Amino acid sequence: MPRSLTIGNIALDSPVVLAPMAGITNTAFRRLCREYGAGLYVTEMVTSRALVERNAKSMRIIHHEPYETPRSVQLYGVDPVTIGQAVRMLVEEDRADHVDLNFGCPVPKVTRKGGGSALPWKLDLFTAIVQTAVKEASKGDVPLTIKMRKGITGDHLTYLDAGRIARDAGVSAMTLHGRTTADLYSGRADWDAIARLKDEIGDAVPVLGNGDIFAAEDAVEMMRRTGCDGVVIGRGCQGRPWLFGDLQYALAGSDERIRPGLKEVADAVYQHGVYLTEYYEDEFFGVRDLRKHIAWYFKGYPVGGQLRQKLAMVSTLAELRELLDGLGDAPYPGADAEGTRGRTTRPKRPHLPDGWLDSREMAEDRKAELALAELDVSGG
């Protein structure tokens, strides 16, 4: 198994990337993950329009602390001009060492505007965005990558066309999540599609696989089965920042794994709360943001429902510490703490602009609407 990954001019000690997740992969969580293992840690998704307009939330999202290297930012957009301006801003103002473009988001508020995983269906629009972004990023020697899904539905696949276009445009790497827009996060990810993309792209640029990696062994198996050059971790690390340590061990051929007992998990939860407080520069907002992580952290551990409820309503670090100290200790629960977590929704009909699937090309009258279709709120 490879122990490293090179993306453009960035050499990584581990072929592992943290996937952008709205409300999850802020500086605090990235910091915690880094303490366990090496890899590339990407910000939450930032919309290009909001970034160009210097929206306060967007500027907070792209902020990196001095210890965060390389600095990685993911952009979303549907207008080549606006995306080009956003990449130019990141490069000229030295705000990122790596830029990723989001063509994988399946949520309705994104796809109904033709963005995210819906966008590669329009070949001319996808080509214009990727070519523009690569051109702007190259001015600062910043590697530009893309993340995408298989397509919109099983009958409307886009990933092979998009992979070829992105390769020819000069991207430094591409990631495929083995699901369609319609799949959302249901069923099993199609790792065979990742293998097909790798076969198509060859060694021209690295191909990374994403989907259903909930343990280090899953990553090893994905890379063995598909031949992909690295893995991208999303839901699998929610409540398990130590997964990045497991991945570094496994991909280096080691059998060592991190199996935290309840007290160790409690210490990680508290540290996460401290980091969130520092990130928001406000204790209440930081601890409140921690609440959504509680169930993920204690999955499988012997923590009673009443105590879980109290932990999910904490308002101060002192209150958090007191509750955590009352947990006691228990050994790692094994399989009960592993497996799927996060969103496991059923397949749904994709929300798309009217007539979106009628043609692989953008209608002329639609091109003028692109700038107006840009979301103005970052974070997914």
C-alpha cells in the first residue's frame, strides 16, 4: 500500500483526505484529526459568490491557523466567472495551498440550482468551470482538484466524461464518491465505479475513492480493489477523529490501531469543546456546536440515555467537564462503536432545474442566469 500521495506540488505523508462536511470540518475538528494522523484536511465548502463578496462566515471558514499546512479550501459554484474570481482571490491573497471544486454535493438547495452533483451533466458548463479554475490556480502554482459523484441517477451518469474533461483541463487529482445524486447516502457505495474511473484516467493524475470507509480496513480494501491512489473520509470520522491514526497505521502496513476506552473518548470530547470555543471565540457557541457530535462520539459505549441527553444540552465547558467526569471508564466496545454513522437517507428523486436532463449542453438563455443562481451562504 502507498504510504504517501502527491497532489501537484503537495507531498502528503499519508494518502488520506478529510472530506469537507458542512458544520463539521471547521478548524477545531481539523485540528483534532491532525493530532491523530497525517493527511490533507479540507475546509467546509465555501460558495464562490459569498467568498468574492467577503461574506463574514465564508472568511471564517477559509481561515487557517499557522499550524495548518497545507491549507486546503473547497469551493462551490455554478458560474465560471465567479468561480474564477474566487480562485484568483485565494491565490493572489495567499489564502490556500490547495483548492478543490465541489461537484459532489447532492442536497436539494444546491442541485436545484444546477450545482454540486447536478452540474457535470452540462458538459460545456463543467468544462468552462474546471478550465477557468485550473488557469487561475496555476498562476500561483496552486493545485486544483475536483470531487464528484457518479452522476445524477443510474441512467444519467457523468463521472467518466467529467474525469476525462478534468484530466485534460490539468487538474492535479480527482475524487469520486461511488453514489449518484439520487442515492444521497443510501445503500452501498459503488467501488467498482471508482475502479472504472481509475482505469480510464490511468496514472495521468491521482484518483481518490470516497464512500463507506468506516474503518482503516475499509480504506485498505478500497485501494486494493479499485487501484485508487488515496481515500477521502467523510461520515466515517464523525465522532472518531482517531480514525486518521488508524488509517496512517494501516496504509503503512502496521496492525496497530487506536481503540479508545470511554475515558479517552471523554477526553477527546472535552478537547473538541475547547477547540470549538477557541474557534468561535465564544464558549457558549463553541460548546453548543459540540452538541451534534455527542451521539457520534459515544456510539456503542455504555452511556445512559439520560446522561447522553444532558451532554447534548451542555452550555459551558465546566458543565461539560463535570458530566464527562461522571462517565467513569469502560473498555473499547468493538464493533458496536464502528460501522456506519451520520446520514443514511433513502434514495430520493433529485431536485433539478426544469428541463435540466433534456440536454448535455446549457441553453443560451440559461447561461445568463448562472450568476444569479450562485448561493450566497457557505457551509453546504
